[in-house]
Amino acid sequence: MRSILVIEDDETTLFLFKHHFKNEINTEFYYASTYLEGLALITNRSFDAYILDLNLNGYPGIDLLKILQKEKNIDNRVIIISADSSDSTKAEAYDLGASNFMLKPINIKVLRAIINKNLRALEYKFDEKIDLGSFWISIEQHLCFLREENIEKEVSLTLTEFKILLRLARSPNIIVSKDELSYLGKDPTTPMSYKSLEMHIASLRKKLRNKELIQSKRSLGYVLIYHRS
């Protein structure tokens, strides 16, 4: 699931965002209506993309951009929206890593195209994929897609299921011990029980529609079977 943070203090603009971007596939929008809310969010976690207003109740949004500039791979991730059309403002924003600069009032159709373009560029540049024929995994986005009759369908996995599948997929046809897999639960410092692990494996088999894909090796662990075509 991709995440986009919108930092905007204008109620009308926020309403437009929430109305037009409420049913996006594989993308969740988060909102901050003040400078301080935006600051709290960007200092506590990273988002795939940012849409940032430069004037936030008198606070300079450009200062938030300076903080975002410190993130790795910031290219194609920050879209500036502003009523200030001066060349100096645009130049400063681009120098600090903004990928796009849009003037208010916002054209939602154009903004949607820019967002999609930037996200595609990020996926192409940074996303590592593991392709095992019947399914493939997007490591960066924590997504899994099942192939059935030349159609790809996203598989809804819990975070623990994804981590288990990813570990097995990194070493196809090689047994991964139960002890190692048991540390892929919610708390990486405390192993889940073998019973819980078995339940996650059973769920993966069901969701991937292949009972033989992940095989149990008694007293040893589990192995993901991959037959190269």
C-alpha cells in the first residue's frame, strides 16, 4: 500500500483532495492541516510521496521541504502547491528537491497524472521484485500479486504473512527453519509460537491457492517450491 501525505491548511483545497482521492487503489492519503501537524508526521515516519503547501498559517512550508530533503531517494516524491508564482520561490523549491510545482487553484486531473507519474518512476527506480512464476512480490510496496490465466490479482496479506512469504521467496527450494521464521511476527524480539507460525503458513497456502507451494519439512522448517520454466 502506497502512502501520500498532504500538508495543506486551506479547508477548500483539503475538501477537494478528500473528495477526489478517497477511492484510490493501493494508495492511502494522509492529511495534515497545520504546519505543526505536518512536522509531527514527517519526523515520525516516511511516506512514499508528499504534497506540500508553501504557506501554512503563516509558517513557511519550505522549512518542511528542507527536512524532507534529508530523506533518501527524495527525487519524484515532493509536489509543491502554492499561490506564489514567483520564479525565486519555484527555484528554491526545485533546488531543495521538489519534483513538481503546481499553482493554485489546483487542477485535480493534472495533479492525479503527476502523482501517478511520480509513483511509477519510484517503482521503476527503487522497487525490487521477486518473480516466482505463479506469483510475484513487490518488496518496496509490501505487495504480492498472483498470476491466474494471464491475469494478475493482488493478494491481501497481513504484515506477518508478507514477511514470512518474502523470507521463503528469497530462498526458493531451500528449507528455512521454524526458529528463523518465528521471529517474523509483530515483535521481532519475541518469537511467535510454532502453532501461530503454522496458522500463518496455512493462510498463505490458501491465499496463494496452492497447498503444495509451501511445504513443511518435519522438525526442520518450511520450503517454498519453485519449478523454473
